[in-house]
Amino acid sequence: MDTVYNIVVSIRTMQGMMETGKFYLGADEDFAQSVFDNLEGDLTADDDVLIRVDLEKKESNMLPVRLKRICCTLNQYAHNCKIITRDVFKFFALEQ
């Protein structure tokens, strides 16, 4: 069974939370966990959350399962994009 990990980004809209982006992390669970653990954000969510970031595990023919979640500000999200891009580039372009 193929398993992949993604970081899914959602923003608050007038209609509720809307998925706006997804970062592919591949099939290595340790790598996916380490990238997510380096992100900035708050583990507790409240009604004022504007940006939500989830680590999801997707197995073939199954619905995705959320493993972890953080909520962040726009500045934290910008920093997180840099972290994700750097780590994914290093992992896929330099280490494999």
C-alpha cells in the first residue's frame, strides 16, 4: 500500500476554513515528521485562527488522516514556507 505525507494549508474565509495549498513530503514518515516539527505555530486553536497547517498521511484508496495540526499567523506561515521549501529541496535534490 502506497503512503504519502503532505502538509495541507487552510485559511479562514467567510464560509469557513478552505484548503488553499498542499506541500508534498513523499513517503518517508521520519522526514515528514521532522519537517512539520520544525514549523512555527500554536498547537491550540481558537475561533480567531486565520491559517491552519496540517500534517496528513494518505494511503492509497483511503481518506487522508490528520496526524498533527498547528495554527499560525501570516508571518509564521511565511517563515514555515521557507522551512518546508528548504527541507524538501535538500531531501529530494541533494540527499536522494
